[in-house]
Amino acid sequence: MVRNITFRLTFLAVLMCLIFVSCGQDSIVQRVEKEYKNENFKQVVFLVKHNFSKGGPRNPHLLFITAESLLLLGIESEAEDYFAEIYSSDSTWAPKIASVLQNRAIEYMNKGAVAGGRRFIIQAVNYNPNITFGEYDLEAGKLLMEKRDFNEAIVFFKQYIDNYPDSSGAAGAMLNLGLAYQEAGFNRKAIDIYRFLVMKYPVSRFVSTASWNYENLSIEEAKRAFEGNELEIAENILLPLTNSSENTLNLVRANFMLGEIFSRQKFVQKSIDCYKKVLRLNLGSSGRYTERAKERIEKLEESK
């Protein structure tokens, strides 16, 4: 009987403690939310830190409110530590954290505080790579290019171009998109982007760079395709270049390679025609391409 009474008393005592702790936790959450709603951010930070110092559990919700308050107080590094703690304990908070950092980044950029905006852009992307910054997606893409995170940079440049195709930054974004594709190893996509830029934004200051990149990368990629016996692909890469380039050397290189492609395909006359273009473009000079073109023509004529 005594043992049963003792057990019941102990059980009730433990239960009361649990209820007390639970009520205390509910109380701190309610108080903190009230202070946050009233924009008493210093009080929010004080209440939460005091609660933690007394052994209160590091509730992600409390940590999040505190991090937001710290941001609003300008204590950014400490806020970042709180966000990191939340994420390490529960990664499902990542989109919510990213949203706060996204708003902070846009706020900074709108004020012209570019350094701060760039810092928060990177932090937001780290928590949620699928986030967007509206008109500042171009800046996000450039930042990711600097970090050599080319695949992520591609996403942001494409978002910017899709949403702001007629903006003053669209041509620059497209050039950067081509560079990102190129750096990521997607050369054929880069070629398409450079070519499209030249056609869509003919008066842009980026056209000369895009043209140079387009032509040189086209020749390089066509050579790679030719060496891999992807003859039709190599031909399709080079033909648009021969119809648009104003660079004599690139026209010579492209037509010579087309001659090689057609020769391998047994299209003798088409191959001869390409080599003759090389001779006309070089105006009878004794350059390397001229001499080789003459040799090719002689052999092909003999094979007829």
C-alpha cells in the first residue's frame, strides 16, 4: 500500500513538472511572438537568450524568430549562426530561411548596398538553389560564375532572360549564359546562345565578343565532332558560320573543314568547291590553308 502511494505521488510530481515545463515553453513562445509582432526586437532576443540560458530547449521556431530579429537589428553574423543551427537540426526549414535571406538581399540591392545584397544572395542560394531574385537574378548568376558554380549560374541567367528579355541587361545576361554553358562543358548550347545573341541584339556592345566566341567555339566543336566521325553534326555547326562570319580567317578555317567533311563523305564536288573558296578567300596567298587546299583539289580532281 505504502509503495503504491509513493509511486503515485512520484508519478504526479513528474507529470506536474512536465506540465510546468510545457506551459513555460508555451509561455515563452507566446511572449516572444507578441514582442516580435510589436517590433520589440531587442526584447525578443533578450527573452529567448534568457530562456536558453535557463536550460530551455532550443526550439527551431524560437531560433527562427530570434534570427529574424537579429537581422532587423543589424546583427547579421549572429543571425546567420542561428539560421545555420536551425538548418543543422532540421533541414526542412531551408526554404523558409532562404526566403528571409532573399528578402534581405533584394532590400539591400534596392538600396544600392550591393556588397550586402551579394552576400545575402549567396546565402539564400545555399539554402535554396531554386530561389529567384527577380531583376537581380542577373547579379546572382554573376556571383555564381565567380564561385565557378556554372550549372547554378545557368539557372539564374535563364530566369533573367525569360523574365526580362527586353531589358538593358538581357544581352549581357545572354553572353554570360553562353560563357556559363561553355565553362560547364556544354559547348553546343553555348554556340546556340552566342549565335542567338548576335541575331537578337545586333546593336549590343556584347555582339563583338559573342561573335568571336561563337565563331571560334564553332570551329573548335566542329573539329571535335569531325574527329569523332560525327560528320553531319560538324557540318551543321559550320554551315551557319560560313553564311554569317565577317572574319576572313574563320571563313577560311570553316570552309577548309567543310571540304574535309565532304571529302570523307565522298561528296567530291562539294569538297572541291569548299577548297576553292579557301583559295578565293586567301586571294592566292601561299598560306598553310592555301597550300593544303591546292593539294586536296588536285587529289580530288584525279579521283573523278
